[in-house]
Amino acid sequence: MKNLTELSDKLRKQRKSLSMNQKDMLMKIGMSQQQYQRIEAGGDLRVSTLMRILEGVGLELVLAPSDRVEQMQRVLKVSDQWNDNQGGGEYRGSIADRRSWGSLLDDLEDEES
């Protein structure tokens, strides 16, 4: 994500996917509907507030090197396809796609050393 609009869109979609309305955020994270509405409208927020919201809607903040974002998105898409097919369907990704997570994580570990 590169801006607050993308972030607020993602939060809105996730909340709706959980069949929650903005008023539910009061019970979930202690934030009034008006406060949460401002955030979904693209308002600026503190990192601590973002972390509280993410926990409430079952999301997690992941920081990635900007030159790896595209690769991570491809791997996540393959992972979603895999999860969608766990009911007995055929895996739609290639063998190279299945190895993507391993190579991506190996590369990141090498950078930390």
C-alpha cells in the first residue's frame, strides 16, 4: 500500500468480509463508529491505532522491502489459490510458484545475517 486511501479501502473490505458494520468496532476494539468512520474515509491515524484496528479485524501489518513487494504479492496470490483448492481441487500454481515462498524467505534471511 502506498497511501491512506488504499489502507482505508483494505480495512473497509476486511470489515465487510467479516459481516461487521462500523458500529461493531466499539465492541471489537473500543473505537466509536464516528472515529472509525473517519479512518475508513482516509483520515490519518497513529500506528498504535492502526495496530488495534488490524487486530480487531484479523489482519497483520507486514513490512517488506519495496523491491520485493511484487514478488510477495505473486506468492500470496498463489497461496490464496492453494487455500481455495484445499477442498479437493487441483493446485493451480506451477512448481516454481510453490518454491517462491522458500526462495523469498531465504533471500530475506540472508539479508539479516
